[in-house]
Amino acid sequence: MTASEHRTTPSDPSVLRLLRPGRRSAAALAAAVTAATALPLAAPQITRRFVDDAIGGAGLRHLTLIALGYLALAVAGQAARMVTAWLASRLAWDGTNRLRERLAGHALGLDLDFHGRHTPGELIERVDGDVVAVADFVVAFLLDVVAGALLLAGVVVVVFGVDWRVGCALLAYCLLIGYAMARAQRLAVPSAARSRAAGATLFGALEERLAGAEDIRANGAGAHTVRRFHQVGAALFRAEERDARIGTVLLAGTSVAFAAGTAIMLGLAAWTVQAGTLTVGTAVLLFQYTLMVRAPFERLIDQIRRYQAALAGLARIGALLAERRTLAPGTRPLPPSGPLGLRLDDVAFSYPGDDEQVLSGVGLALAPGETLGLVGRTGSGKSTVARLVLRLYDPVEGAVRVGGVDLREADPVSLRGRVGIVTQDVQLFAGSVRDNLTLFRPTPGDERLREALTQVGLGAWLAALPDGLDTELRGVSAGEAQLIAFARAFLADPGLVVLDEASSRLDPATERRIEESVDRLLTGRTGVIIAHRLSSLAKVDKIAVLDQGKVVEYGRRADLAADPGSRFGRLLDLAGVRR
């Protein structure tokens, strides 16, 4: 079972395992947390000693030494807390970086059907935003929950040792506050989940509009885009406002409750002093411990927002990791060298969630080294055939075979290495020319990269760059981007090449410049060419005409062009291309 097929829940051990630190790091963190808890517990004992000795008439030198001891203890406590914060942040980010890497790899390994249902902005929020929320909570949990709980337990134990009656009152009060907080979380968590979901929607809408900025401006759709942004932004505002309102009410209620608790503890301490049971210094000690009880609870309340966001984030992380690949990977490798034969046996296909068939009864066959031109109107199924050949989807009926191997049984690594594609939409990345040619994989050598660029007519362009292959790729024209995509195909050296409208974005001069490069790319390789410009199909061996997902004409190009009654021949005439 692959990582993409592994079903995961928010509390799945695999997720927790990624967040778990090593033994040495955990031991160092435990020691720091212990020190950060124990040192503050000792401070009120020094205060009691100071007060009682001062009332008893102790000298200035004696009181000064006690005060210096208290100061040293306070500084040591703050230092221990700083070390705890540093260790907690480091371990949290180490763990969440492993989780982020796992999520990114898992998302990239999912099928196109999944990516069609989720916008890039939404996935960025899942992979990064939710993981950041988890990291923030892990740090807060270690600093304010674990350390706070230990401090709270220490305070209760010490107060019990001082006076069991006051200890019982303090314990009952803590249990009451804890129960009230647990009940309050039921209101807080759903509001945080709605807030995070609204944020993901906003990111998705922004990404889509920014990606289509040119079309939006050219078609005068700016007003609609701004109106839609206001709607999505208003939804996020309402969700955030409700979340903040609930958090504010919880914090205010806690402040009132602790003020009442402090007053009760002071009253009990005054009563014990008046009864002669405890000294004034001990009463001050109880007051300080009461304030120390308040701090962990207030920190916990203050971290409820992070807890809400982390809980909602973990739920979405679990949902993403629970997504399965519908394309089960095979194990059979394709032939390691030479051109690959292609065969579609009575293939039918419909996109997931759509009952209408996009392809029906498609049958095609290419011998190794042959080239096929796919012709048809927009929406006839040409690009869908290309996606099936690349195994971005599986047919619902029939089989696609490359090199004699059913692609359902093919090893994905072998398939990606032996089948290449050049499309009209070229993706260029923030990086150097070398990075964009190799797609960040190990380089085959600079000479090989230069040779590939020269083969597609970019030799002079490369020579003019200030840093050669190390130049950051910016301001590339559509034609140059298309030529870089061809250079990538040369570097991959596949046995089967799919050209999907690969020359549609090129001007006639640039198109003529790469015709020889395309011929060299297809020499000794099997090729499938999808094109609206019929002139680019002059040298293919076979032609398949598609109409409404069916092959309505198929044969040798020369035969179809010579047949006065063929559909392909009529298309050539309409396009003004010589038969």
C-alpha cells in the first residue's frame, strides 16, 4: 500500500510519529520543563522566610541575602523558561517540517481527479497553514499546558502541605475551573474550524483570480472579481469575528472567576492568621501560590485559539492523508530503450463524477517509431486520449498499452521516464535555467543541457544570458517557454512523445525554427501529435479524426489525404493546406 493509499485519521499514529522528537531531544526538553516548573515553586518559600524574619526583627544583612537569593531564583526560572521555549520551538518545527514534507509528497502523488476538486490555494492552506497552526499549538502545549499542569499540581501539593483545609479549597476550585473550561471548548472548536475553512476558501479564490488576471482585465470582469472577493472576505470576517467574540467572552469569564477565587483564598489565609494557625509569611505564601494557580489557567485559556486551530488543522490533515489514489501503481517496467508501440483497445472513458462518456470505443495502434496525428474539434476528446496515454487517468473500458504493457500494470517510475509530453501550457518555476531544464533533478551535465537548448534553437539565447545556465529565469516569452519545454523532452529521451497543441502558442517564424527540432525529437521515437494547425501534421504516418469522443476516421495520412471523400481531406482543403 502506497502512502497515498494509506488511510489516516487526525490521531493516526503515523501523524503523531512525525511529530515525535528523538530521545535525547525529549530528555533535554523534559529537564528544561522540570526546571521551569520547580524554580517558580521555590520562590514563595523564600518570600515566606523574608516576611517572617522581617517581622521577627532580623538584620538588614540577613534580609538582603534572602532578597538576593529570591532574585537569583527568579532569574534562573526565567532562563529555564527561555530554554524550554527554544527547545519546544525547535522540536515543534522539526516535527511539523516532516509533516509538511509528508503532506506535500502525498498531495503531489494524488490523481488529477483530486486536484480538479481542490484549488491550489486550498492545498497550500492545508500543507502550510494547517501545519503552522499545529506547530504553534505544539509549542504552546509544551510551554503553557504541560509546564502549566506540572506547576498547578506542584502548587496544590505544596498548599496541602501547608494547610490541608486551604489545600482542599484550592483543589475544589481548580477542578471547578477546569470543568468550566472543558465545557467552553465545545463552543470554541467549531468556530475555529469555520474560521480556518473560510480562510482556505479565500486563499483558493485569490489564487484563481491572480492566475487569470490577464483574462479578467481583458474581458472587463474586474467588477465581478472584486465583488466576489468582497463576498469571500466578508464570510471570513464573520467567521473570524465570531471566533474572536467567543474567545473574548471565555477570557473575560475566566478573569472574573479568578478574581473571586483570589478573594476567597485571601479570606481563608486571613482567617488562619487570625486563628494563630499560620504566620503572616505563610499567608503571603498562600497568596502567591494562588496567583501562580491563576497563571497556568489564563495561559491555557489564551491558547484555546491555537488549540482550536490545531484541532481543526489536524482534522483536515487527516482528511488529506486519508485521500486515496484511484490509480493503483503497477510493477511491470516498460521496455528500457528504443521506440515504444502504442495501442488503445476499444477504450471508453468518462471523468470521475460525470456519467457522460468523453471517449467511446476508441481503437488505435502505432508500431514503434510511427507517428499519429489526432484531429478534431475542440472537445472531441483529443487531449483526453493524451491523458490516458500518460496514465493520468485509467479508461473505464478497454485498455491502453505502451510497449506491450497495460498501463494499469506499468511501474509509474518507468512510465514517467519512457513517456514524455510537451503541452501548450508550459510551467516554468522560480529558479535557474538549469533548474527549469532538469526540473530540480540531478543534472546530466552542463554540456548536455547546452546541447538540448541548441537543438531547439536557443543556443544564441543561452549565450546572451549573463550567468548562462545559472541565470534566474525571468521575463521569458511564450515562444521561448515552449522551446524550453521541447528541450526538456530532449533531455528526458523518451520512447513515446505526446505533443499536445505544442506549437499553438508559437508565431510562424518561431514555429518554423523548431520544425527541425521536432523532427529530430520524433526520429527513432513513437509520437502522438495533437494539433489544430494541420500543416504541422504533414510528416505524420497516421491520422485519427475524432468527433464526440469516437474515432470517425483512421488510416495512413497519405491515403486519407488522397481520398477526395475523406474527412481529413476536407479539413485540409478548408485549412488551405496542400494534400
